[in-house]
Amino acid sequence: MNSIVATNKGRGHKLRRLWKENSAAYLFLLPWLFGIFLLTLGPMLSSLYLSFTKYDMLKPSEWIGMDNYKTMFTNDVHYMNALKVTFTFVFTSVPLKLAFALAIAMLLNMGLRGLGIYRTLYYIPTLLGGSVAISVLWRKMFSADGAVNQVMLSLLGYQGPDWVANPKYALYSVSMLAAWQFGSSMIIFLAGLKQIPYEYYEASKVDGAGKIRQFFNITIPLLTPVLLFNIVIQIIGAFQSFTQAFIISGGTGGPIDSTLFYTLYLYMKGFTSFQMGYASAMAWVLLVIISIFTALIFLSSKYWVNYGDGGN
């Protein structure tokens, strides 16, 4: 008995000593802990529960089990179209954005004078591109009488359509707006390019390698860790895109649901139709979709990502 009491006293003394040593750290962590539990984890668990209910914010929630999920995949044409539109957007905007970002990063890596100024100028679209004002401006530019038709295409003798009102082109105009926001990826690519030893390029020149061969045999392999990071971040962001489609389509996803992004349809279900249970179920399906894509990218990375240590 005495040994048990002594052990408990020892543990209590140890806990008090740990608390005394780390109390300052716990105090500074309190705002973060408050945010993660009350503002993040709490709403997440609430939405998970609501996804199994019928809830319109006016009456108490009614438990309906898996009905929301069944309706999504079997009896909601708009939902399946939103999935199609979102996948199309992701697989068009992300490659375009990364291609622009890498091209500009390589230009800036050529030893230009005033690099800081150019880097700032190219980063500005990322700061502004997701704003309501830029989305409104983009909608005006790609309208029938906008700058794209009246200035750019008219010089070539071509009268373009109303890009944002034509279901054949509306989604791609939104994809171009997303690709225009390549600044963050460009900065990351530029940092990766500066980490590649120049001796590799000098040695390849001695072997007679040209610029194209250097790009595919040196630049791309050594840049794959940065490319992996950019792909993951941009795909996650693309699946969650909302503002551009909402503003350009007037909040309807039109014309003919051609810009009905997943998040926009989720918003319409939750805050227009007040089907909060259904919207919560949609949110959790989106989380699963993003998680699957992220996991697949990381699983595939062992076959194409080179960490410069003699292997992948």
C-alpha cells in the first residue's frame, strides 16, 4: 500500500513539474486549441451528424440515415452534373496553371535584373484573382462586347461569342481565370529552380545536351518534389473553387449548369434551398473525393518523384 501511495505521489509531483515547465507554452497554445476544437472540430462533427438528417434550419433535424447519400448518387441529376463540371475544371485549370507557373519561373530564373519587381508583379494576380471584383471584371471582359472580342479577336478579324453566356465556352473562361492566378505556384517553382546546382547544366553542355534535353533530363527530375507539392495544393484548391463560378454565373451555375461547380451547388442546396442536411452530406463526399485524389498522388509519387538521394 505504501509503495502505491509513493508511486501516486511521484506521478503527481512529475505532473506538477511538467505543468510548471510548460505552462507558458500551454497559455500561448490556448487560442489555437480554442480554434481547433470550437471553430473547426466542433462544426465538422456537427456537419457529420447533420449529413444523416433532414434539416432546414427552421425545424428540428430529423434522422433519415443514408437517404441524403443515396439521393445524391441515384436521384439528383444536378449533383452528377456538378461532379462532371468540377472534374473538368480541375483537370483543365490545374495543368494550365502549373504550366504557366513553371514557364514564368524559368524565365525569372535566367538572371534578370530587378527580379524582385517581376516576381511581385507576377504574384499580384494570385492576390487579386479570387476576389469578387476581379471575377466581375473577368465576366465583363469575356462578354460579347468585352475586351477579348472587341480588342484582341477583332484585330484578327474574328468575332468571338459571348464566352460566359455560351455553355460551350463558359467553363473554360472560368478555367482561364483560375490559370491566371499562377503566382503562388510560380514562387514555389522559382525557389525549387534556384536549388538545382548549376554544375549539372555545365556538365550536360560538355556532353552536348541542348536546352530541351536539359529541361527533361535535369530540370524536371530535380524539380519533381516541388511539382508534387504544387499539384497537391492546386488540386485541393481547385476542388474548393467557388467565388469565380458564383460571380460569373450570377450564382446560378449557368448557362445550362455549365459552371455549376460542386461548391456552388452545395451553397445553393444549403443556403438557397435550406437543405442543410443534404449540403452537409455533399461536404463530406467532397472531403472523401479530395482525400482519395491526394492519397493517389502520394502513392504514385514513389514512381516519379526524385529526391536527389540516388533514388525516388
